[in-house]
Amino acid sequence: MVKKRKWSALIMLVAMLASLFVAMPSAMAATLLSEDFEDSVANGFSTEIGAFSVATDGTKVYATSSATARSYAGNSTWTNYSVQGKVKVTSWSSTTSYTAGLLGRYTDSSNYYLFVYELGELRLKKKAGGTITTLASKAYTFNLNTWYTFKANMSGSSLAFYVNGVQELTATDSTFSSGKAGLISIAGNESHFDDIQVADIVTASSYDNAVLADSPVGYWPISTSVTTDQTGHGMTGTYTGSPTATTLPNGEAAVAFNGVDQYMTIADNDYLEVTRTGIITIEAWMRPDVLEFPHAESSGYVHWMGKGTSGQHSWVARMYSYTNTENRPNRISGYSFNLSGGLGAGSYFQDTVTAGQWIHYTLVINTVNTDATYTTGYTKIFKNGVLRDQDKLSDYSIIPGNGTAPMRIGTRDLNSFFQGAVGKVAVYDYELTPAQLTAHYNAMTQ
Ligand SMILES: [Ca+2]
Ligand SMILES: [Ca+2]
Ligand SMILES: [Ca+2]
């Protein structure tokens, strides 16, 4: 009993410390549109007035060929998002009236926000019912034949205008809450646009902030619409099939896979390997929705996440069906492999599982922290932030390699499929402490 009280005191202390480190709300991004014009097609863009065509200016760009030109793209339901694009003007055809830049929350030809360079100034304006109002402005040196990266942020009534990564103007306005993204050029002779990107602004939750504060090298708070890696390492996932939306214990989004043919793929990357630093921690919330998996492999298990194909094996997260030929009812495990595959070194927990109940899963593979027992390193598995098992890599002579397989969620290599949900997948290049993992667990459940 004394020991248990100590534990709860420790957990409370950890939770208190964790609450001190909760960062201010930060933004995460999910790409809505990305267009570099390299296929000579301005996919999804519609010209409202004037003329645009794809031209060559180093790379393929979107160029105006009329005095007044506006083009828009996207969805009228886009609400909180950023639109970014490179803008370059070769010459102005007027000295008294000229404009170039981006449009946001475009509703129709009489209603939208403008984030533009105009008459020697950067200007954040709105056109409402055809009437233009300047919300903010400042003098700016905008050189001809020079690329500038414009970015417009629209979140609620907060508007911000960035040029080359510097926030230049802000304004508060609630006239338009949603609309498409667009481009504008008036008296640009000619104006070039390139690398147009629109990204959803997603507010990071306290759970996301707890994870991001521990510096993951990959973080996917996956939902049916969010597949982007939130660490900035660009490891965007791609769904095969359409897993359905579901929610985590804290009400945030996750996805449920059908156990037949749905999964997410993330391309091979050194950040997903043990080999980059010699250590990897793989963390996810997983929720088996059945106890007998209809699409199992071998003795009766599914690989619900992993990085491995024939001859290119790195690591895997596994769950056994209740019934399997190795008498491992609903064992949940994780393994490290030699590239060649075969038997892996791994750790597990084997508890009574309730279908539909979320489990916080963490697998550690560590080849750096060696000692007399773990001569070449170990695997560890944590359930709900608690260490449950540790095993020697030397038991199966495992020396992790740098394979070419993609990482997949919902399956490893299409030989079995997980029927259940997965959310908040994170990869770290160091071993998280039990205190860090407990803090993550508490951030989800308290
Ligand atoms: Ca281009
Ligand atoms: Ca294109
Ligand atoms: Ca690799």
C-alpha cells in the first residue's frame, strides 16, 4: 500500500510538472492545396477576370497576360487557413493604379480579403459588397523582377499578412468567415505566381503540445483530414481506402480502420529508423474493435503498424487475435528486426482486452544504452505510460538496419490488417522516460 501511495504521489507530481510545460496554443497545418504549375496545369484554379496562363520563369509559373486579372481556387467552406504564394512583377503598366498579391475567403467577385502590394505599400484590405476598405497598410519596398513570398493567415476574425516570413500587417475583421483562396494582379505587366499552398490552421490541443514539447521527429495527430507530420519534417501520410472518423478518450480525432484493406502509408525516411541515432521510440493510441481479427497472418496476429517489407525490415507493432496457435490471447507486442526479417527481438504485454477500449502503446528500441545484460541494446514496451517488458536485442542477434520500406499504420506490409482505431502517432529519436510517457497518458485521460 505504501508503495502504491508513493506511485500516486509521483504521478500527481509528474502531472503538475507537465501542466507547467503546456505551451501556448500553437497552430498545426494540414495541406488543402499545393500547386507549383510544373505539370503546366493550374489545377483547380478558375479565372474570374482577365487572363492567366502557365509560363516559364525558371520553373513553370502562373502568369497574367491582362491588365486586371483575378483567379481563385479551392472551396467556399474553407474557414481558418493560410494561403501562401510567390509573387513577382516584371513591370507595371500604370504608375497610379497597380496591385499584386493574394486573396482570401473569396466568396464572389465583390466579396473577399486582399493581401497585396499596392502603390508603394503593403495593404490588407477587404472588398465587401463591391466596396473596398483598407484594414491595415505600411510602406514597403517591392522590387520588380524579384520573387516575394506572400502569406495570408485567416483564423477567426484575426488576419495577418506575411512577406518573406515576416509578419508585416495584422487586422481584426469578421466580415467574411470562409471562402476560397485567390490571386490578383492589376496593371502587372506581367505578374508571375508560383508555389501556391493553402493549409488548414488546426489549433494544437494540450495533448499535441505535450507531445510536441518532447521534440518528436515525426508526429501525426491523424484524422480523416489531417495526414501531415506536425514536426516540420514533411512526412505526410497517404490513406489507402477511407478509414472512418472516430474519437480518442479526450474527444479529439482519430481514425478507425476496417481490418480489410484500409491503411496509411508514410514514405521511408531516416527519421523512422533506429539507425539514425541508435534509438527510436514509437508511440500511438490504439483501440482494437474486435478480439478476433478477420485478416490475420501466421499464428493469428495482425501487424497494426510497422516499417517492413521483404528484406527491408525495421520494426513492427503487433496484436494477436484472442485465438491463435501460439496461445498468446490478445498479446500486444513490438519487435525490432534485422533487415532480413526472420525472428525479431521484442517485448509484450498480455492483458484482458476489451474491444473498443483505447490503449496507450509505446515501443522503444535502444542500441545505445548497453550494459552487461543488454550487451547490444534492448526493446521495451509501455502500456498507458507504464513499463511492462524489456528484452535483449542479443537474444535474436538483432542489429537494426536502414531499410527502404515505408511506415504504415493499419498494416505493415498488407499481409494482415488491423480492425480498430489509431490516433496521435509519434516517433522520437531518443528514449522517452516513464515520466514523459505518463504525462502524455495523463494529457489524454485527465
Ligand atoms: Ca513552379
Ligand atoms: Ca498543376
Ligand atoms: Ca530507410
